[in-house]
Amino acid sequence: MNVFILFCLIFSPIHGLDLTPIVNLTTGPIQGKVIEYESIGVYQFLGIPYAKPPVDILRLQLPVKPDPWTEVKSVTDFGPACLQPHIMPDIQITSEDCLYLNVHVTESTFNNSSEKLRPVLFWIHGGGFTIGSGVIEGIPLVPLHDVIIVSINYRLNAFGFIHFGADEPRIPSNIGFQDQLFALKWVHENIRKFGGDPNSVTIAGSSAGSVSVSAHLLSPLSKGLFKRAILESGTVFMDHNIDVLIRDSWKLYNKTSCSKSPNVLECMQNLSATEILNSLDNKIIEFSFQVGDEFLPYEPSKAFAEGLFDNSVDVLLGVEKNDASMFMMAIDPIVFNYLIPPKPISYQEATNYLKRFFDSESADYFRELYFGPETNNSDFRSHLEKAYSDLLFICPAYVFGLEYASSLGLVDYGTESRISNWIGTPHGAEAPYVFGYPLMKPGYSQKDISLSREMMKIWTAFAENGEIPMVGETRWKPFQEKMSAMILNIDDWGKTETERIEFCHKEWAYISKHYINIPLYIPGFGPNVAAKNTNFRTQP
Ligand SMILES: *[C@@H]1O[C@H](CO)[C@@H](O)[C@H](O)[C@H]1NC(C)=O
Ligand SMILES: *[C@@H]1O[C@H](CO)[C@@H](O)[C@H](O)[C@H]1NC(C)=O
Ligand SMILES: *[C@@H]1O[C@H](CO)[C@@H](O)[C@H](O)[C@H]1NC(C)=O
Ligand SMILES: *[C@@H]1O[C@H](CO)[C@@H](O)[C@H](O)[C@H]1NC(C)=O
Ligand SMILES: *[C@@H]1O[C@H](CO)[C@@H](O)[C@H](O)[C@H]1NC(C)=O
Ligand SMILES: *[C@@H]1O[C@H](CO)[C@@H](O)[C@H](O)[C@H]1NC(C)=O
């Protein structure tokens, strides 16, 4: 969820606009720009169109190849982000014409592309399928580890995920996922020209990007397009109720001037994009993926039970220690507002909060499980946070790892805690470390820098060969060999965790049957916005 916020750092190129050599894509020639990091040249090709603008008769349709061009296209700036209801300050431009991707590669790899190819990290941004963009800076990760990063935009919210069910079969489901797939195919066809190895692609994402990665792991259409996958806080176990999606889609339709038109597709394509955007009622932003189409034919549980997925992919997956802490404002917007100094919560109050997200039938069970015997002097805030984090992120991720059990299942766990209060290490905290943000930006400690260096090393080694280097003194064992997760903590890394995995293994079946899906906030909007829009909902 915070990925976008965390990544939108504009680093100025060290010297003006040096241009790269021209690259002849199958669609036409492009020319990017050169930047430098510690005397290492990095080529950036930003805003490459990978599909035709999805406008007019292509709105709400699957992506198609762009029209070829002959003039050299300058790709020195990020393309517009896809349309979104709440524009984070860092996004400069949004447009319905948004199917662009970005390639970051070192000069030496680019120069040597005919000699040797390098691994590719394909980054899918988060933002609850509602907001965000593929704007990331390739430095310092690209120059330090000589990997190629491709980051993409994909259609969001109603533009990417609206679905009317059988009453309008001409509007396909999972359009946003299909955009991602289309971009993956682009990588397969074109990345060699940049020095990237199409047979060594690692798809990676945080939050909704991670949900997307797990969907590609299960999709027959994505099979063979990537070799490895990195999931950071998010899986397809995320709530995806088709009836709710269809109902919300019609609800949006009814709010537009199309409401009386029987021709849903054509009328939606005739609307102004602004009208669609304005019809995204804060209360119903929950357009996300659905199961049961060509892209995702099976429920994850069925896919796992019957082995209907490609288990040859190496997987690195993980969660934050306090993954749902920022989302607890959904339970009570005041009590769990992270800008308000926390007040103690009594046993009785805690019990009532627990009943907001577990059904009444199971409340006693979970109270016992998370709180233990009655006392008024326990840290109920953290007990509740643990329960909520287990429910939304931690157990789904571990269970996904357990189920996937591929050739190499690896799990990371937690990062550090920079926020000193009960929020701990929240959702999205890992992303800036993975991209080396602490090395670039003031305000980080030496410990942050060290952890970031360690994480960049782990992530890129995994992308390179599917293995993990020594972490501190510890050799990190594949999950199926040892059911443990690596803890990456700012003060100390190299410890492993088994307890919470066993806990999730044991409790998830019951948890998943008894939780109540309550609306979530987007924490990046800040508590003021969220508190005003108490009905604003999204899914990470
Ligand atoms: C790209 O195409 C142009 C025109 O056909 C050609 O002159 C140029 O050599 C090509 N460049 C590369 C790198 O293949
Ligand atoms: C890459 O090639 C360009 C043009 O041929 C050359 O000027 C540059 O020095 C090369 N860079 C590296 C790192 O090999
Ligand atoms: C590029 O390739 C050439 C020829 O194979 C090799 O001599 C040179 O060391 C390579 N440069 C880099 C930076 O890998
Ligand atoms: C949309 O409008 C139609 C026709 O007025 C109505 O039957 C339907 O229930 C409405 N759907 C929703 C979800 O509001
Ligand atoms: C869409 O717009 C076209 C051109 O203005 C018009 O002919 C057509 O009737 C419209 N279709 C619907 C379903 O509104
Ligand atoms: C906790 O506080 C409530 C309300 O003050 C009281 O009724 C209850 O007995 C207390 N429980 C314990 C274990 O102290």
C-alpha cells in the first residue's frame, strides 16, 4: 500500500540529459537517458508504451499491441499514471492512456547485451488495485547489483477491475492482471535488446502487487513467462467475493448517466473518464480481481488441493511484523489512529473490538487464543494488532508458502521498526529497503543502510540464482526443508522464526472461516483524510 509513497523520490541525474543509444523495439525505435550512480552509468528508458492506449473502444477491453512507430520515441520521462480517485502528491500526471513501462539497466550490461544477459526484476506496484504507479528509481539497486528492473503501470479501480458478470460478458474480468501479463510478454519479447535475460525473470511486488504476483503464480496464462517470484505482504487469499464485485460494479453503473442504457459496454465506453472516476464512491472502492476466468480459473484452495499450478517457480515471500497495524483504523478510526497518542484498552473494550473482525460464534475462541485469561492489565492493543495482522496478511502469506511448497520456498519475516509507537513495522515497510532508499535519502541511520544493503543482496541473489546468500551467520534453508522464516530486523538479522508459522498452520483454517471482512483505509492518505472519509475502503 505504501509502496508508491515510499518510492516516489525524484533523484536528479548527476549530469544533464545524456541520451542512450537508440533501441529498436519490435514496435519502433526508442531512446532513453543516462544517469550515474557512483560513477556507474545507468540507462533509463521511461514511459515505453507496451499496449495501445486503452481508451474509446479499447476501454474495459483486454490490452492490444501498440501501433508501430518510425520516428525515434524519446522515453526519458515516466508515462502518466493510470486514473485513480486519490492522487498521491508524488504523481505528476494521470491519464486513461497509461499503459507504460520503465526499464532500468546498467550501461555495461546494455553494452554487453550480445555477450551476456542479466536477470530481470519485474516490479508490480501496490495500492489496493486502486491507486499507485510504476514510478521507481532504479538507483541504487540496479548499479549496485547489476540487475535490470522493469516497472509497470496497469489499469486500476473500475478501469482495471470492474466486472458486470454474465449480464455484460463483453467486459472481461481481471483486466488489470491482463495488463500485467501483457507487460510480461513484452519483457519476454524485448528485454534481450537491453541485456536482460528473458529466461531469468523474477516477478516481484508489494501489497496488491504481491497479490498480483501470487495470481500469476496460479495463472495458466502466465506460465513460463517468469522463473521466480517475490511476494511482499499479499496473496490471492485476499478476500475476493465475486457477488460483491458484481454488485459494486452495477452500483457504479447506476450512478453514471448510463444507468438507463441497456448497452453497458458501449455506453461505458462513451462516458468521459472523469464521470467514471467521479462515480467511484469512496464507500465502494473494492474493485479487485475475481476467480473463475481464463486468467484465474480456480479458487486458490482448489488450485493447491489439486495441484493445478506451476510449482517449478522459486518463491521468496514474506510479511511485516505488524502488517495490519496501519489498517486498524478500520476497527476504530480514533482509537487506532496512529497519530493520536495511544490510550490503554481494557479487556472488555478489546473483546468488543475483536468482535468487529471475528464473528460472534468464534469470539470466545479468539479471545482465549489472543488474550489468554481475563486481566485488565495486558497490552490489548498489541494483542489485537497481532490478531488483525494474522488475519489480513501474516497467516495468508505463510499458508500460501506452505501450500506452494515449490522447488524452493523461502520466507522472509519482518523488517525493523523505525516508527517508535505501537504501529511497529507496518505494511509496506520493506519496500524502501529492497530498493536501497536508505542509501540515497537523508534521515536514515547506519543500521538502516546496513539492513538495506543486506536486503538488496538477498533479493538480487534470489533473482539471479534462486538462492539466498548467508544472512549474518545463518544459512537460510528452503521452507520445505525447515519450516522457518528469516527475521530481518534492523538490529539483528539472521534469527529465524517458526512459532508464528506453526500458529498459522494450525489456526488458519478456523480463522479464515470466521473473520468478518471490514472496510479498510488507505493509510497513505493520512488519518485526517481517512477519518473524514470513514467509509473509504480498499483492500491492500
Ligand atoms: C535500428 O534501426 C535503424 C533503422 O533501421 C538502424 O539504422 C540501426 O542500426 C538499428 N539499431 C540497432 C541497435 O539495431
Ligand atoms: C558502452 O558503449 C558506449 C558506446 O559504444 C561507450 O562509449 C561506453 O564507454 C561503453 N560503456 C561501458 C561501461 O562499457
Ligand atoms: C563486456 O564484454 C566484453 C567482451 O565480452 C568484456 O571484455 C567486458 O569485460 C565486458 N564488460 C563488462 C562491464 O561486463
Ligand atoms: C441498478 O439499477 C437497476 C435498475 O434500476 C436495479 O435493478 C439494480 O438493483 C441496481 N443495482 C444496484 C447494485 O444498485
Ligand atoms: C455512443 O456514442 C455514439 C457516438 O456518439 C452514439 O452513436 C451511440 O449511440 C452511443 N452508444 C450508447 C450505447 O450510448
Ligand atoms: C476489569 O475491569 C472491569 C471493569 O472495571 C471489571 O468489571 C473486571 O472485574 C476487571 N477484571 C479483572 C480481571 O480485573
